[in-house]
Amino acid sequence: MVLESVINAVFQVILFSVIPFIWWFFSARKEQSFLTWLGLQKPVIENKGNYFLWFLFIIILLFVPITTISYFYLDSSTLATNRFTGLGFLVLIPALFHSIVQTGLSEELLFRGFLLKRFMHKFGF
């Protein structure tokens, strides 16, 4: 079950990258690399202390309400993390892999990296 989750995460990232890759291959291959075209590049942080404080503030601001809502108002059997419940510490890496790679990365690649850029190009900012 854990290995299946990792395989599903990798497959979803590959699947969500195929359409943007084909579009890039025929439209912008000569201008820039695929990852730069998607917007995946190392950020330049000028004031790291200020950045860290804002990062911490936003994490706390989002984490506390979401945790409270999910604990009191959602049935835990419907959550995606339910498949990792009760399996112990060994599931930490696959659970993080599932939440970061399958959910976050694949969505960002398709929606922000591809669709948003196409809409901005067509309709403006």
C-alpha cells in the first residue's frame, strides 16, 4: 500500500507534466529550458530573516485553523492521509512524498506552471 502510494505519486507527476512538456517542445523549446519555462527556478531571497519570519507566520496562520477544522468537523476516514494511519514511523517518508509530490507538485506543474501562463499570455495579467 505504501509502495503503491509512491508509485501513484510519481505517475501523477509524470502524467501532469506530459501536456506542458508537449506544449513547450513545440512552442518554446529554443527559447528556454523546460523547467525555466514552467517557472521552477531557485528564488533569490534578499532578507532571509524577514523571509523566515513571514514564512513562520503564514504557516502558523494556515496550520492552526486547518488543523482545528479537520479535527472537529471532518470525518478522518475521508481524508487522503487515512491510508497511512496506524502504520508507524516508517510511513513518514511515503506520507510526505504523497502530500508534497503527488498533491502539491503535480497541481503546481499543471495549473500554475502551464495553464496560468497560457491564460496570462492570452488574456493579459
